[in-house]
Amino acid sequence: MLEIFLRLTVSEYIKQLQSFEEYSFSIEEVIKNASKDSIAVKRELSRLVEKKEILNIRKGFYLIIPPRYATSEKLPIQLYSEKLFKYLDRKYYVGLYSAAKIHGASHQQSQRDYLIIETPKLNSIKKKSFDIEFFTSGAWPKRNIEIKKSDAGGYKISSPALTFIDLIHHHTKIGGLNRMLASLEELTEEIQEIDITALTSWYPHKSTLQRAGFLLEELNGKNTLSDIIHEKLQQQPYFPVLLSPKKTQKPGSVDNKWKVDINLQLESDL
């Protein structure tokens, strides 16, 4: 491929990338393959940024904005997430509401993109129409990360089960349980037994598993998915937790098998 790009101008190189359904590139990539020196390349990139043909989303990393995305000035996250994190040399997966939407649980229409990354934390990206929030995971998933295909190639995304439990785990930071309840309900239709079984084999946050099991039962009644979680919980002692954690509140007495203190009235708008 490199031979194809030799002696191209910056604009020609970018057009060539688009012909291969690539929507992003690093400045090192351009300098290596374009015919101009680094100073001229940076000058040309600045000109293309001004013309809104490309966007510098991270230092040294650019997105190509083709005509079909020119109006919104935004690319779907799956078109560039894999290449961005190869550039950053970090683990990642598309998660939370972004993953829920891709899995068909699109009730919650969020303009923000969500990515789960390994520590250390990255600052959020807010540039023009791009609003990307990063959540870190201290215990990186051993399973439940899927590879899906986009026009630009493969990208990593949380499975329906991992998406479900990540939403619950981070719910206090992304609008609360009631905001996501319809999305959680839609996700239950996508979760397979093998998916939830794989999740319980490694997932470290027992309190989140309790909340997830309780919500699965509330949303779908008694089912094998919640049974799988309950069987896992019974292997070791577990203690009362609040359905929605609050710093000023401790769980009281509970009368359900999940030991979840229901301190929130659930209201879905589905």
C-alpha cells in the first residue's frame, strides 16, 4: 500500500485513504507517505482543517469529513475508533449508550459517544460536533468484547450483557437509572445466555451484579438470565446494596433475594 501513496500531495493522500474506506490518519502517516516535507505537510493540514475537510480530534490524529457527513460535521464512532486507539496504543471498546444504540436499543438518543478504555484516564473530546466521553475500567474485561464490522473495518464493542451491566455500573454519571431504563429493557431482548454466563465468569463488581439481577427480574420477570447471575452470587456471601448509590445513604433492610434496597422509584418511558 505504501508504494501506492508515494509522491502524493496531502490532498491526494487523503483522497486515496477515502478510496480504501479509511476516515482517519495520523500526521506521521502523512509525512511518511506524502511528497512534501513535514513543515509543508502541517501547513497543508491546517488549510484543510479551515476548509472543514478534516478535523484534528487528538494531537497528531485527524478525521476525514467526506461530503456525506459534511452537514453534521461528525463521523460515526465506529469509523475511526479502532485506528485512533491503535495510534494511542490503548485498549478500548465502544460502550454504554453508543453500544446500546448499535445493538438496537436506540430509545435513548444521545449525541455523545461513549468509549470504555483501560487506565489511565483520557480527557473527554469536545470539538465542534464531536462529543466523546471516556470511562476507564480498572479490571479490563476478560470476555464479552465483540468485534463488529463497519465501512472502515473492524471495531471493538461491548456485548449486550456487558453493555447492560456497564450502564448500570456507571448510571449515576450518565443521567441515572430512570433515564436508561428503556434502553436496559430493550437490551434484555439482545442478551443471550452464553453472553451473561461469560460475564459472570470474570465480572468483579458484586454490587453491580446484584443491581443487574434485580433489574433483569423487574424488566423481564423471572428468567434464566437473572437466574445465572443469582447462581453466581450465591457462591460467596453478598450484602445489601442501594439500587442507586448515594454517599449520604446506607442500605437498610431488604426483602428480596438480590439484597437490593430499592431507594428509587423506577419509571420507564418505553
